[in-house]
Amino acid sequence: MNHSYPIYTVSTECQDCYKCVRHCPVKAIKVEDGRATVIPELCVACGRCVEICPSKAKKVRDDQGRAENLLTQTDPVYVSLAPSWVSEFQGICAGRMIAALKLLGFAEISETALGAQAVTAETAKLLRNTEHGAVMSSACPVTVDYIRRYLPEFTGAITGLFSPALSHAKMLKDKYGNNIKVVFIGPCIAKKNEADRHPELLSMALTFTELRNWLKNKNIDLYKLEVDENSRFVPDQADEGAMYPIEGGMIRTLEIEPELENVHFAALTGLENIGQALRGLRPQDVKETVFIECLACYGGCVHGPCTQHASPGLLERLRIVKGCKIPEKIPVRALPVKIDDTINEERVEEEFISLQAVKQALRSIGKMNADDELNCGGCGYDTCQNFARALIMKKGEPSMCVSYLRKQAQKKANALLRCIPSGVVIADKNLNVIECNRRFAELFGETTLLAFDARPGLAGADLKRLVPFAGLFENSLATGRDIKRDSYRLDNRLFNITIFSIEATEVVGAVIADVTSAELKREQIAKRARDVIDKNLATVQDIACKLGEHMAETEILLRSIANDYADDKLLDDMKKEKMTGEA
């Protein structure tokens, strides 16, 4: 568990589903002991794993405590509020939002869209001086990291500009003093990475989810706050920059520039779409001037990983459009600070893996030839060979392969069925055999055994025609209870039968053992035991008789001795009395 990175896994809640592996566009997931964790050096913080995790084991680092601590310090703290708040907090006017944030302790509230307007102005200058080639937006930190790492040949095509959030933070510090602190609030997890990399501009980044929790903890109800007519965004209200959160929004702010008629515009949302558009393409192959607006989230920031999606995506986009004021021409605005940035590639080097190593890894999961490679995607990888590479790189485990697990389970079941000395049969609710072992066939005659040899397992055979006690199976299916019969007599044989429910009313199984010889041996042993007991009893009785006679003789002897002793004592006493009288 890595709480320092914006996304981490609560391992005890991870449920072995591998859904995050399937949906991660860069496969930045490592599975160990059945638990899926994020690999920070490969991750671009798109937040897809957080959104789709069914058990909510993927978490976003909570920075609310740090923000509360920041507010206790002496320096004033300003909010850079992402323009997508209009869609996320529908029905809330600017005055209420500003009032709520000030109740939390923030000094002033400003719109990140002001930084977006500065980025648009600088991008327009760049495009006017570009004769040909692709120019890519730097507004989305996820796509910037994606291109730097996975399409590094296009790193030079990214505009060398800060994102709107960093540009806005720099503008606020220039206007209100370098000592102020700036906290970004928006729908994006990757902004936490931006804040971590540029603490001199952004003290931290909070998500809309964190803001909602904070307001709830402080019992602040946005819908019940009184509107303060004097509450205003500082230093000014944004105009066209508020279009940035939707797909094509940045392009919309550039298209009103009259000097960009010869520029082609393309909006790409979703990392898969960006990869599909650029992979296999060389920057020098683009002969026209093309501006590409790149956003990681489908539809734009309004559909970011930390938004509620409480309404259809179209309505989310419409709220942005309706709340945005776009001038006919971008006004000339003096940009007080430079927002230039240096963006370097951070290529993720692919580990060289030989074909022989891949084949060996495939064999370890039972893929002996091409026909065994199902490419089902259950493991999270699109092909078995890519999964094999993940195994080699210690990013996956054999247990992730569903077909491998099934085959392993089948082999173990077959081994048990083959080796167990009792007959085993499994049947469905119609009493058709699903599976049985050879011993079962041997118990019920030569015909059944021949049928088994012709079709091992007897799948589909009518159990009622194989055994005369099918009624026990029907009873178990009807009641869902286990049934046990010891020494069930069938002709000259005795069976121990245990019938058990596998799926209530659907599938039933039985273990049947021929105990005829065991019962005969048991009776023989019992007879011998009874003989021994009788002999022992006779001996004991004989001993008892002899002991009785001996005791009687002993008693007579002892009584005789006792009587003689008593008579002698009486005579002595009489003599003593006579001698005393004479004296």
C-alpha cells in the first residue's frame, strides 16, 4: 500500500477480479498474491481503475487533512476552482460556492479558467508561427504523462506551456504575493501529481469528492447557504476559458482567432483514442498544421474520475456551454507572468523478452501450442502472449488465467475420481449423468462398464437406468438435504451410499462403496468375539465357583480357630477366679 502516490490499493478489499488490469490503458498494475496494486512509475493517474473497481479497493489519496492544516497557518490560502464545478454542483450559483469555500477557511476563490485563457492566448501565438506539423495541448496532465512515457516521439509536439492550473497559480502569486498558498479543487486525480511536482506553485490539489466530504463533515449544505451578492471570483470572472472542461472546448476558444484559419483542429478524448491516432505515426509525417486537443477522460473533464456523473453526459456538457460566455474575438490580455514550461520525455523502456522466454511462460500456464492461446482477455491482457510477458516481468500470476485454472481444477478432479476407491457419480436435476468414475461403472454390471469404456464419464446417461435407488437422488434434489444409507442391500450385496447436494435442486452427487466383504468380515469377527466372550465367561464362572468353595472352606477353618481361641480364654478366666476365692 503506497499512500504517497495519488492512487493506492487497500489490499484486504481487493477481490481477485483483475478488472483494473483489463481497463488500465497502460497496464500499470501488478498482481501479487491475488491483489492488484498500482505501479507508480508506469501509471499516468487517469483514475480508470478507481472508477471501475467493483469492491472500491482502489483509493485516491486524501489530502483534506493537509488542507485543514494549511488553513491554520498564517499565509492566506486561495482556491483555484476548476471550471467543471458548474456541472458537478448543478444548481449552485457562484455566490453559494464562494461562500461555502470561505466558511471552510479559504481567503479568496478564483477560477482556474483564467489560467486556461492565458494558455489559449499563448497557444494561439505558437500556432501563428507554426508552418506545419502537429501541435498538442498541455492542458491535461494525464495525456502529457502518457505521451512522455508511451509516445515519447511526440513529446516535442506538446506545447511548452504550463497547464491552466499551474498557470493560474502563478498568476495568483504574481498578483497577491508569492507568500500566498494556492489549492486546486477539481475532478482530476492527476492534478495531485502536478502539485507534488510543483509545490512552489500549488500547495496541493483536492478532488470534488474530497470537497463534498469536507463540506459534509462541517455540516455545510450548499443548497441552504444564503447567497452573498457581494461574493465574486477574484481577480475577475473568466470568459472563454470556462469551455476547457468539455471535449473540443479549448479548440472552441482558439477558433475565434482570425489568424488561425489555416490550422486544422482535432479533439481526442480517451487515452485509447490518442494512442490509436498517433501510434505508428512519425511527427515529421504530418505535413499540415494540426492542433490536437488531448484529454484523457472521454467527453472531457466533466466526466473526470472524481465526478459524480449524476446526470447524462450530454447534460453535463450543456451546463458548461450554457454557463460560458465566449467573446466574438479573444480580447488582448496582458499576461503578467511567463507560463513557459519544459516538457521532457520520460520513455518507459520495454524490457526485451525473447520468443523462447514467452513460449516457456506460455507452457507454464498450459499453452503448448497456438491452438491453446484463447486470447479471451480474462486475465486483463488482450493476448495470451502479452500475458506471458506480464508473467515474465512479475506483473502477473498464473492464477489470472481462467482457462489455466479451469484445466488445473479439471485435472485434480479427474485424478480424484480416478483414484478414489469408491464409486462417484454426479447428476443433474433430470438425473442425467454429468460425470462418474470407472469404479461407479464397475459396481453396476458389465453393461454399465462397457458403456463407460465407450464413453468415459457416461455424460448424458440416464441415472435411473443405471441404479435401482434413483429415488434417493430425487429426494435429495427435492429437499436439498444430504442422504446417507449404511448397508443398503441390493441383491446379495451391501452398499454404503452418501448422496449430497452440490447445487440445490440442480446438481446432486453420490459416493457409493461396496461393503459386502467388509460386512462379512465384520460378522466373522463378531462371531469369534462372541466365542471368546463365551469362553471367558465360562472360565470366569469356573473360577468364581472355585473361589466360592475355597472361601467357604476358609471361613469354616477360621471360625473353628476363633471358637477354639474363645474356649481357651474362658477356661483361663475361670481358673483365675477360683484361685482368687481360695486366697
